[in-house]
Amino acid sequence: MALTNLPGGFDYNSTRNKLLLTEYGRNVQNMVKYIVALPTKEERNKYAQVVIDLMGFLNPHLRDVADFKHKLWDHLHIISDFQLDVDSPYPKPSPEAIHLKPEPLKYPHQRIKYKHYGKTIEMMIEKAKSIEEPDRRRHMVQAVANFMKMAYVQWNKDSVADETILADLYAMSNGELKIEENINLNRVEFRPQNFGTQNNNNNRGGRTNTNQNNRGGSGGGGRTSNTSNNNPRNNNNQNNRNRNNGGAKKY
């Protein structure tokens, strides 16, 4: 049997207008389209304020943003495709500012000679080289050397001698920075963390406690308690036997 009563037209999303801001939905966009078509500015201002309140209700997370109302009014103009003529408390945004693309980030293309020390050490060395006061320069150089030792241990996961750090400092500064021989650097040692050993110890302790509890339960004390619990059952069985042996059964 052929179908005769078919619907006239289907409303697919592909045939609708494009959503300019999807977080507000199509109903808000239809409301804004209706406001744009209103004849008087008084009516447009009245209904625009209602739509602003609705937009704030649909997106409560925007309340934590600075200039909450300003952002909502900008979104209202964007949804109207910048055709809404109302008395906005904020300046109307321009389409050029909305579609402006940010400039690409400039990534550093500097080569680090000693990668395990990093770029920060090189900057600290250059700063220390520019210091003219002898005492301040000496303290700065010692601080740089201690920082180099800490960075070396963290990167290589191994201890390092002070002579190696001093030689690297002398090479990185082109022979301009040097520490006195009687000064020792801070002691920094690499201590590996044996997580597996700790877990095994904890597991062993847990197993020992469990076994001890099981042993205690299956030992003499546990058997004695079970026997005492079964005494009522044994008494009941004995009573039943005595009744059966006492005489003939009565029906």
C-alpha cells in the first residue's frame, strides 16, 4: 500500500542557518534574529536585555570571567552578525577584531653547549661576569657552581666531584670565573629510591600477619571455640537418642 500522506518538508540541520555561537543554541539565535527585525529601538532594547539574561543563565561559567556582562553583549552582537541596533552599555565590537589571528610564537633557536646544565646556567654565568664588586662576584660564582652541581646530579643520576664542576664553570665562562681552592661546594648526592623493595617488605609483613592470624584461628584456641559451639548440637543429639530409646513411639 503506497503512502499518500507524507510530510511536506523536512527541517534538517544541513538546511538551517549556521550557528555562530554553538554554546547558546539555535533558540537563542532565532530570538536574536527576531529582535533584529523589530521596528522600534525601544522594543529591541527591551528584548535584548531579556536575551542577555537568558544567555547568562545558559552559561553560568562565564560569571567567573572578568567583565561578565561585557562578554555577553559582545556575544549578542556576534550572534546577530553585527546587525543589531540597540543601546548597548559597552562599545560594539568590530568583525575585524573578532576574526583577528594571533601572531605566531617565536621559539628560541639558541644552542646550549652543556645541555645537562641548561640555558639558565649560561645566563647566570653571564650575569656573574658582569659583576665588578669582588665580594659580590665571589658569592655569585659560588652560588652558580652549587647550582651547576645540583643540575648535574639531577640530570646524570650520579654523584659528581667538585673538580668536574669547577672545570665546566671555567670552560663555560671562557676562563673568567674561578673559585678559590679552599672553598668546597655543597654536598649533593644521588640517592635512588627503591620503591620495589619497600613494596615487597610491606607485602611480606602483610602476608606474615595474615598467616599468623590464620595459624591462631586454626590452632588450639580456634578448635576449642568450635568444639564449645558444637556442644549444644551434641546435647541435642544425645537427648533425641534418649527419647528414642525410652519407649515405643506414639503416633
